[in-house]
Amino acid sequence: VQLQASGGGLVQAGGSLRLSCAASRSALGPDFMGWFRQAPGKQREFVASVTTSNSNYADSVKGRFTISRDNAKNTADLQMNNLKPEDTAVYYCYAEHPFWRPQGRWGQGTLVTVSS
């Protein structure tokens, strides 16, 4: 299974961007899909995740970001509103299934730059 991320770019503070992550076809679709980000000089951190039953968000993005999932297409989108300069980072999508080997897969990063 491969993940393809898209949708990054440059936006002014207060603006919006939508990231999309698509998992290639597999007999077993992802159980868990999520987004992480890594800012320059910092460790990669959790942003948001979605399963078939719930979604979770980092405190720093609650109320501004929304993750959604299309199970038929094996995609997970991240709608980012009211972006702040501190949201600037490379965003990575992640997916996993307990029967995959390896269980977790990372997509390539997509750069989000928020100017003040």
C-alpha cells in the first residue's frame, strides 16, 4: 500500500488549505488514517486522525482543522482553516492496518507555508 499526499502550498495567515491523502488499492483498506507535521528544527507531531468510529485532534488545531474520510476511496482529507504561521510545516499522511506488514505506512510530505 502506498500513500499519496497532495494539497500543500503557501497561504496567508487566516487562510485555508485542504490536504488530501489517498491510499493505493489494497484488499485491506486502512484502519487508521492520520496527519502529522514536522516544522523546521522540530520533531514530527500528531495533527489529526480518523478511524471508522472516531476522530482525534491535537489541541493546537482543534476548532480549526477537520479531518474527513472516504472509506470507499481510501482517502483522508484535512481541511485547515484559520491557518497560523505556527502551522507552517511539512505535513505527512499516515495509515495503518493491523494485518499490513509493515503495519504503518507514511506518505511523502507536502509543505504548508503560512505567511504572517
